[in-house]
Amino acid sequence: MGWFRGRVLALEGLEMEVHKGEVFGLLGPNGSGKSTAMKMILGLLRPTSGSAEVCGFRAGTIAARRQIGFLPENPYFPIFLSGAELVRYYGRLSGLGGAGLEKRVKELLELVRLGGEAGKRPLRTYSKGMLQRAGLAGALVGDPEILMLDEPTAGVDPAGSREIRDLILELKARGKTVIFSSHLLEQVEDVADRVIILHRGKKLREGRLEDLLTRKNEWEVKVQGLPEGDRQELLAWMKKKGGQVVREGAPRERLEDYFLRSLPEETRR
Amino acid sequence: MIGCLRRISAVAGNTFLEAVRQKVFAVLLVFALVLIGGANYFTEFSFQEQFKFLKDLGYAAISLTGLLVGLLGAAQLIPGEIERRTILTALCRPLRRWEFVVGKYFGLTTYLALMVVIMALAVWGVLGWKEGQFLRAEGLDSETAATIRAEAMDPRLLQAVLLVGAKLAVVAALAVFFSTIATSTTFVMAMTLLVYLIGHLQSVAREQWLETGEVTRWTVRIFLAGVALLVPDFNLYNLIDEIVAGNVVVWRTTLEVLGYSGVYIGVLLAAAACMFEGRDI
Amino acid sequence: MKPIAAVAGALVLLLAWGGAKIPWEKAMARDQRKATYGFSGPTTVAIREKVGQGLALAALGGFRGLAANALMLQAHGAWEEQQWVRVRSALELATMLQPRVAVFWDTASWHLAWNAAVAAEKYSGESSETKRKIEARRWVEAGRDLLERGTKAVPEKALLFQRLGDLYWQRLGDYQEAARCYREALSKGDAPPYLERFVGYALEKAGDKQGALEYFKDLRREMGDAPSQVRRPEVVEREITRLEKETAEKRVRKIK
């Protein structure tokens, strides 16, 4: 930032492609260059060399920015606004107005479950999760093709995170493309189709989660209702056929699912 | 076109609301109190002198308060937004950078204009009150009464308010320009204040530079040239003193200074937009 | 846009406008100087030498009026303490800072030619009466010189010419000069109506009864058939009658 600070090499030789309608994850530890990559796609930063294109438009141009809705990490919003006013403000910043904008504001607030009274309260009364959802509505107001989210669940509790993830999946179902960065890997696993892994500005891996994570030479089966005696028979049979049993026993539920199941219905929202 | 206006007015409106939330009313109140208190202080003097003191105090207070609000406000505009990271959510929109700069400026100047109007009304209010006091004291004898009324409700005071406002608008544009090149709010305020002070000497620098006689060292000549070319001539606004002195200032002169201010603001905003385009966020 | 292009663009804009604005600024400054008869006040450089830093900064910041008002307050304070030298220096600085404020010159001359002079004559510690009178005279002349400068700084208003006339009449006993000053004041258009008659009175006090009579006659003629009551035509007529009688008597006495 600024004119006279020293230059740091934030990204080197990054080649990246995101397909329409997919959920794409940018992974990496802090300082790996995820935010830098996003800012370059948005045109907030200029690359020293190379180029980027968004839906066929050069990154940073007005046409390109119209295609993207962005929610930055830990965003500060003008807190004296209400949720609805925030979305309206961002709508007007995108050049919208009048009755069309009002309709859109209402729709989006419903989508992110901030409709009605919740949308009228000032932002400073919102929880972190609600702020993120309001920001999401604001990012969507211009009806962009692509949604870019920088650490969307940072600082949000598990219930709120689950809501945001549900929203991402809903947007995917509506045909949107979602690019998001996170260092909370379990959350990425739930939603992403493809990921890229960055480290210190360089790309380490890229590919479909399925391809990356599947251990191809292993086979997992979950079975219910098999009596204890038959289990031992099955294990012996597999060994006879040349298979090596890597792990057997009752599967463990993820803590997050257990936690959410334990909460009463109302508090999950 | 409509979209452009919507975007600019969205930025302006938001900036205006943020400015209103600053502790402004306290400042205004302090100002009004100073004014009214000051009005009572000079009772040993003739009514012409008292009116002059009052008007001078009023316009100085408007200028000073406007200057402070303009400096603080403008310094917040861009460096402040960058610090708070609210600028990211704005600039990732299909919003041109120059629209952002222009919207910010108009938000700030609308707020400044509102402050100036309120303070000007306060000055007029106190002038009217003083007028009432004098008329009661001196009696309604026609000559003195006419002079008292003329001094108090001088229509030329409108020209003075416009000139004060224009001067503040130029200072605000300077601050916006500096805020596009700096990251520190202190730097922005310091530079703007410096240019404001130097602006009152610009006419001297201009004359010294253009008349080759006195100055021969080329380093000094370059410095003078720099000041003459890059700094506004704030002495042009000294018409305010003439108006307060009760002398005739024709509208043509005032309008010319207002026109100069307008063009200057346009140039500064264009330069600011230019600088902002090249800036990494 | 690359940063270097952005900086270059901005610089080009500012310098181009800089070159264009200079002739405009010069023209406006010239017009303003003309409108203020060349008296828009000295540049801050000249002020700095004479005035304290605080006041110089105020003048620099465009708050010249406040600085001048502060000096007038200083003068007032010094007057209350009968410190005439301080009164004078504060007044001279105030009028130097804001030469276009007529009321400053007015107050200044009043302090010098009336207050200071009377104090010198009656209340100074000096025992010799002659010396006191000389001192007083010096103050009156200082007041007169100040006022003369004032009439050059604010030549479009009647006020200072009127005060000068008063000074010549009341403090210097020079009624011819008083009449001249009053006439000058009347030519400005904003003089009080009674000043018209004072020209005549001054001429009479100067010993020129004939001149006074001619003047009053011209004045009555100029008023026309339906003069405004503010101009007190009946008083003028009364003066004409009185002066005619007195000049007639004088001629009779001469003949005798």
C-alpha cells in the first residue's frame, strides 16, 4: 500500500482458472498471498507482471467489477446504518436505484435471513455472523456472476458458519460461481469443488477436491445392522483376499455436527 | 449518467452522514457561545466599531471552525477509510475511482456548507440582537437609526458568507488532493495547513518571481515559481475585510473570485482522481 | 493506471492550471487594488517586522481583521491608562493593517487630536505652560496627519473628510481649511445633510461673511422649490437673512 513503502513479493507465478458455477477454494496459511490474489482480481492491486480476466473482461475494469461481488476479511461497515440501509447503499454504489433497488434489497435480506425486523436494526447490534450475512447481501446486490469471499467465517461461531456455508451452497445451486479463501480447512471441505493451495506466494497444488483427497487405493464402507459375529467373518474374508485392513471400528461423528445437534432447534439459527 | 450520479450521491451521502456523527454540535455550540459572549465584551466602543468587531469575530470563527472541520474531515476521507478498510467494500463495486473522490468531496463540502449557513445565521442573529440594543439606546432618531440598521443588516454580508464558503471549499479540495497521495492523516492535515498559510503569501511570491529585479539566485526563483504556480492566492478573499469595513464591493468582483474558486476546485479534484487511479489499495 | 503515469498526469494538470491562473490572479489582484484605492493593506512581510508573532500569524492566516481589532483594544486599554505613546503606536499599527476601515482612522484621530492633546495640555506633569501647549499642538498635528493619510486610504467616503474638517475647526482654528474639508466631504454623497450648512458657518467664522452669504444663497437656490425638510431650508433662509443684514450694516459702517 502507499507509494513509498518497500515492495514485497506477495505472489509469484500464479496461474489459476475458475470455472463457471463452481465453488473454488483458495487455501493457505496466513501470508500465503490469498488476499493479494483476490485484490488483484478485483483491480484493487496492480500486478507487476501478468494479467487476469474475469468473464472475458480484463480484471479491474468496470465491466469486470460488475461481474464480481466481494466481501473482504473482517469488513468494517458504517455501523450507524441498518442492515437494509447498508444493502441499499451498496446498491446505489453499483448504480442501482428506485423501486428496482428496493425490491432487490428485500429479496436479498430474505435470502440471507435478515428480513423483517432484523434488517431494520443498526449494524452495531449485529453479531459477527449477522454482519457477514449483511455483507454478503451487499455483495450480491448488483447480481454479480461471481462471489468472492475472503475468510467468510473468520470469527463466526459454528452455527453462524453453518448458515454461511448453506448460503454458499444455495448460491451455487442458483448458478453463481463462488471463490472463497479460508484457513479453516474443514469448512472448505464441505463446500468447495476445486481448491488451490498457496504457500508463501507460490502455488503448491490445484485440483478437484475429489481428486486431491481421495485415497484411491483404499475403500471405505459404512455398514449398519451387521451382527458382531459376521463382522469377524467379513474381516477374515478380506484378509484372505489380500486386503489389508487399515482401520475398523465404530465411526466417529465430527465434533461440529455433534455440537450443532446438541443445541436446541431455535439457537441453531 | 443516472448511474454515475447515483454512485456519486451514494458516496456523498454516506460521507455526509459520517461527518454529521462527529462531535459537531459541540463545536457549533462553543462557537455560538463565543460569538454571543464576544458581542457583549466591547461595549465601550462606538456602534460602528462594535458591529465591526462582531462581524470580524463572526467571520473569523466561521473560517476557523470551517478550516478545522475541513482539515479533520478531509484527512479522514481517504486515509481514514483505508485504515478502517471500509474502502475495500466501496471500491470493489463498479464504481470509478474518480466518482469515489468526487463523491467524497461533495459529501464533505455539503456538510461544511451546512455548518457555514448555520453559523452565518447565528452571526446575523446576534447582529440583529445588537441592533435592537443600539436602537433602544440611541433612540430611533432617523439618521443614526438608519446607519445602525445599515450596518447590522448589510446585504453585502451575503457576499462575505459566499467568499468564506468558497475559501473553505478550496481548502477542502486541497485536503482531498493530499489525502489521495498520503496514508497518514497527520500528513494530510499538516500539508493542507501549510499550503493554506503559504497561500496568503502567494501574491508576494508571484510578484517577486515575475519581476526579475530583486531575486537572482536560481534556487530561490524556482521556489517562488513553484509557489506561484501551485498554490492558490488566498489574498483574493480579503474582499471579506472590505465588506466588514462597510465598503462597497460589487457583485462582479465577488463572482469572479467565486468562479476562480470553482475552477481551482475542479482542477484539484481532477488531479486527486488522477493520483487515486494509480494507487494500490 | 501505473503510478508513474498517475503522478505525471496530476502534475501536468496542476502546472498547466498554474500557468493559466497566474494572469487571472494578477488581473483580479489589480482590480481589487483599484477598488480599494491601493490600500488593501501591506504584505505580511512588512507587518512581521512591526508586529508580534501572534498578530503576524493571525494576519497571515487571513484573520487580519481580528489582529487589527485586537490592536484597537490595546489602544483603548492604553488610553484608560493615559499611556499616549502606546495609544499612538497601537493605532498606527491598526490603521496599517486595515487601512480601509474608516472608523479606525476616525477613532485614532480622536485619541490623538482630542484626548492625547487635552491630556498633554492639562494633565501632564510639565510645569511650563508654553511647553504644555507645544506638546498639545504636536498631538493635534499628529492627529491631523493621520487623518490626512486616512482620507487617501478611504477617499470615497465622507466620514474622514468631515472629521478632518472638525479637527481644523475645533483643534486648529483653521476655518478656511475646515470649510474646504466639509465641501470635499459633501462631494462624496454620503455626508450628513447638516454638513451643508457647516460650510457656511466655517466660512463665516473664517471672517468671510460675504463668502458665507454667497454660499448660503447658492445652497438655497440649489435646493429648489420643494426641498427636503431634512436639509432645513428654513435655517438656510434664516442665515441668508441674517448675513444680508450684517453685510449691509458693514457696508454702511464702511461708507460712514
